Amino acid sequence: MNSIVLFDTSVFVDHLRTGCHQERIASVTGLIRTSAVVLAELWRGATKPAEKAFLKELAKNHPVLTPTEKNWMESGEILGRIRHDKGFSPDKLRDLHFDVLIALTARSYGARLITSNPADFELIRGYRGFQHEIW
């Protein structure tokens, strides 16, 4: 049985900027899926034709997983707890919101989330466990 793999935005941003993850991405085993949240974040910043072409191929070649209603509700609860515990500003919580949604989506599908953003995902993992790998 193949495991599901979900890449965080940070991996693709690093890949698009420097190509540093090209070999690792190509060697990943499992069923690669794409997060709708990750695609939205990447589309928001895509300016070059090559970036836009990459995103179109990503969505075309890998099924897209979207957060459920439960994921959205739970994300608000988790962010409220983080605000209470850490005293983060509304801006920091807004920055974390998409990462929480990505993590909860991965958790819902039993997927392994691969990220190069250890700080935020380790924080989130303290509130809700999920499988992840740091690159």
C-alpha cells in the first residue's frame, strides 16, 4: 500500500527559486497529492510564465486535496489556542492559518507532509499531531 505524500508551499518555493529539491522530489515514494491551499499560496505569488506552467502541471498531474469543513473549524480552534498560549498578533495568526489548514488536510488523509518550514509546523504539531518530514 502506497502512502500519501503532500508537499508544503515552502518546498515548492525553494524548488522554484533554486531547484534545490529537484532530486528529492523526484525520488519521493508514495502517492503524491497536492494541497488546494498550497496551490492557492503559490498562485498568489506566481509571476513568471515558468512558475505558472509548473502550477498548471502540478494541479493536472496530482489529485488536489482540499480542507474539509471540519478542518476549517478545527483550524480556528487551534489558532485561538495558539493566540492564547503564545500571544501572537493577528498578522502572525493569519500567516499561520494556511499552514494549519495544510497540516489538518494532511492529517485527514493520513498523508505525510513534507516541508522546509520546521518552526511553524512543529508549533502546529504541538496542538494537533500529523505526519511530517523536514527538508
